[in-house]
Amino acid sequence: NAGVTQTPKFQVLKTGQSMTLQCAQDMNHEYMSWYRQDPGMGLRLIHYSVGAGITDQGEVPNGYNVSRSTTEDFPLRLLSAAPSQTSVYFCASGRTSGVSYNEQFFGPGTRLTVL
Amino acid sequence: GDSVTQMEGPVTLSEEAFLTINCTYTATGYPSLFWYVQYPGEGLQLLLKATKADDKGSNKGFEATYRKETTSFHLEKGSVQVSDSAVYFCALSDSGGSNYKLTFGKGTLLTVNP
């Protein structure tokens, strides 16, 4: 069981470039989400998905795009990178059915720098 | 909307000292409460949880009690170790239709010196 995996671990982009952060989980979780972590801001939800084909916006969705074609994968796309998107990005997954609370499992993170 | 407020750090303690990190919350429903820990260079791990009032979550010597009357979920440990150095996040998920969404506090950096 690999849990939640993220690639790459580090990435440097130039302003205006696009890229995709990959996230995969092997726990058959319905729920997947993307957070960004900035100093003094905690974790802020970017986008989330409750199942294949279903996505929704979180607290800070602007400049990011997601899709969920399979249960396992939930990629995050930066359409045109900006320095304000310099951050550490975490993917998480969890169950939504048959549970009364939500324990989320986090990936190791991707550290992104936009120059 | 939902919100979580936790004490600002950084917190610096000597080994074997007592730890308290305060956390209070605002929620529209009846939330579940969590403490997550992030060790240097790693993702977040669930440390403990409580899903109803007066529940006590515990793990690795850490404890937190769900206090509905004071809307609090303070984290405590009687004797910290150097290996406890990490960032600690208080979080909640509401009991409404979106109970899978987590709201986090800003995190508290704990450094334990030998």
C-alpha cells in the first residue's frame, strides 16, 4: 500500500509556464483534495472531488484546474504560473461513505517555486 | 463559515516539559475535531481525533478533549521529547453535507530542545 503519492517533489517554473502536479492513491478513497500551504496561512483548500467525474472549488481555486477521470488519480493543473503560486502543495484522500468522520491521508507534498 | 483558531508559535520547550497548544473553533453544525502533525519535510499525519462532546482523543502520549461548552480542543502532552518537534495543526470537519471537508488552523511550530 503506497498510500498517497505525489510527483514531482520539487519544481521550478517561470512565470507563464504551465504544468501538472500529479496525485495518486491506492486506498480506493472516494474523496480527494488539493491544499496549498503557505507560511502563517495554514492549509487552504484549492479543489476537491467526491468521486470520478465530480469536482468542486475550494477556498482558493483561481489559477488552478482539476479533473478526476479515475478513482485513483487527481491531477492539479497550473494554467499560467504566477509568483503568487509559489507554495507547497499537498494532495489528500479519504472515505466519504460508511464513516462518521473524515480522516484524510496526505501525500508528501510538492514544493513549487515560480520565478 | 467554519473556522479554527490555534495559538501562534513558535513554541520552544525543554525535553520533559509539559505542552499545551490551545485550539478553539467555530462551526455551524456538530463538528469532528482533529489534530494533525507535520514533521520536517513531510506531509501531515493524523495525530488524534474526537467525534463528539467530552470524547478524549489520545495517541503517542498526546491528548485532547472535545469541549463543546467552550468550543475547544486543546492539545496536551505531559513530557515532550526532541522527536516531538514538528508543526501541529488543529482541524475540524463539519457534520453537514460536506463532512469530508477539513478546515485547518494556521499551525503551531513546536521545537523541543535536549
